[in-house]
Amino acid sequence: LSKQAKVQVIQSDNYNASNQSQNVFDLRGNLTVDVPTGGDNLTVGTPAYINWTRVGNVSTVKIEYSYDGGASWKSLGTSINASNQTWTWSINASENTSVIGKIKLTDEDNTNTTATSTGNFSVKGSINVVIPNGGEALTYDGSSQTYINWTKTGTMENVTLYYSTNNGSSWNTVTNVTASNLTYNLTIPNLIGGDLNVKVADQDDPTVN
């Protein structure tokens, strides 16, 4: 592979008769992202494999991740041996969660050689409701409030709060709040019963709750 390639043609029966291309040209390799691909679900805190295929003597690659469908990119690793054709992504707790994730590879010797994963994959965080955790007795008086507290992994932006009056068979939306607040003061509703539940879910991906 070369960014300064030329071609020379020599007459087979007269080596003094020859000609070569006037300008240099690129002789590039080719990269294909095999994993992850559209529809894959990755989880914050769980290692994920990035696999690729290379054609040509591509030496090292840069790997980047986009959480906004390719509008912006953040570097995951550089100087990665391309011949390995796999790399383990340790998705740390501060990573951006996404439902439109993409991976991009770039040949570090020729940045015109790139490959982007097909479709969109998800990077899912996790949410754990800390309070209430069952067994609480709340009293309705029209004004009293109770805390809803949660923990999270991943940098999800907002969460949706729900309550259920039938032990989770159906859910009613309370509000959307900033996920990093980790708490919300809920005015106790006039819902007397013993099958009350609270749920906190990623606003962008309600399957994370």
C-alpha cells in the first residue's frame, strides 16, 4: 500500500522504451467492520468485541465510537494492530449510552481508508431504584412528598419516572427529569392501596429500567 504509487510500462522487446504515470496515486487497503452491527445490544460495564476484516497490508487502525449516529466521534483506541482483526472495548461506567451507536475504523497510515459499522447498535446503561424499595407506608394528605432515589451507570441524559397501582401490570407517567439528579420529590398521590410500584427508565431507551 502506498500514497505515492506510480505505474511504469516497459516494451517487452525493448527495455529502453518505457513510460510511467506522471502523478502519484493512492494504493489503499480496505476495512470492514463486522461486529458490532445494527441491532446489537452492548452494556455499560461489560466488555464488547469490535471485529473487522482487512484487505491489504493495513498496519494499524484507530477505533472511534459515535453515540449520535455519526454526527460526532470519540476515540476509543489508537495504534491498534490491524492484523489482529479484533479489539476488546471495555465499556466503562461513564460511557455515553445510545440507541444509534456506530463504530469507525481508520487506517492510520492513510486516513482516507475508513470503515463504519452498518446500522445502529445500542449501548445500554443500567438503573437501580434505591428508594422506595418495598415495605414503605406512605400517607396521603394532599401535600406530603416522598423521595424517589436511584443509581445509574452510563451517561444517559434523562429518565422517565412512572408509578403503578397494580404491581407493575400497567404504568402511569409522572415526569421526565435529568438522570444525574439521582433523586426526585414525588407528591404522594391519592392512590390508596398495597400494590404500588415506582419505575425509573432511560427516556431514550425505556427498556433500561
